Amino acid sequence: MKSKTGIHFFCFLLAACAGSIALAQNQLNLGELQPGQLALNLNITEQQRVDQDTLNASVQFVTQGRNKNELQKEVNSAMQAAVNKVRAITEVEFNTTYYQVQIVQTGRSSKTDIANPVYRAQQGMQLKSTDSATLLELVGVLQQEGLTLDGLYYTLSESAHEKIAGSLLKAALLKLQN
């Protein structure tokens, strides 16, 4: 099921973007105004509801045991296979994330636990695509390969953000001009 939430974009003309530039170039001291002069500060806002167009997924491979070196080999092998599957799909962008090997607390305090600890090894991967169906299908394949889905959420792509920001700026300028 494809669910998109709306996001509001605000364009604060003169107050945010242009305001900081104008302040850096011209610091107006109101005491310097001559009789009959007027200082005018204009602020205009535009907004638009936008559907987010990029599905993001976070997956990881986790394994646990007593042989730290074997666990690392298992993680490396699983992640290499996952990377190969993801690379084959051009509609999906990805990057690997954290790689961690740590001792897991078992809750017991006997000396045998200290001498023979349990380790957890894991590595994550971030995936994103504007083709939700393809990404969801890929996540299903990765889950069958032993990876766990940590998160799934929508965001707005940079290209859509730039396009919408540009149209909002034009609308704000037109409103200001009128």
C-alpha cells in the first residue's frame, strides 16, 4: 500500500532568504532617516501541499554467536550479496551504514560468560527510490535473504523540492509585486 503524506513548504521572502542578504549589505539606522523618508519592511509567504515522492528503507543484517571472526565473515558475506542485488536495480540508490561488533550482555554474571562472551555483529543499508513498487519488492527479497527491515518512510526528492521552491518563490514575488 502506497501512502504519501503532505508537506508544507514555506517561502519567506525578504524575511529569511533575502532578508539576511539585505541586512548584510545595508544596515539601516532608523535615526538616519530624513524628514519625509519612510522605511518599509515587506514580508510575504506562500505555501503549497505536496505529496512526498521518495520511499526510503533502512535494512540491516544481524547475527550473534561466540566466534567473533566467523560472525564478521557472515555479515560481510550477507552484505556483499545484498549490495550485488541492489546494484542490479538502477531505480534504487543505496549506501551501507554502520558496521558494529559488540559483546552482548547475557544477564548472567558467572566467570564462564566473561571467558566466553557472546558477540553480536551487524551492518545496515539505506535504500531510496521514487519507484515505490520496485523498492518494496527489493526489500522483500532482502528480507528473504536474512536482512531485517528497520524503517520505511517517504520524503520529498531534491528535484521536486527545487521545482516547488522555485514556483513558490515566483508566486511570492508576483504577490509582492501586486
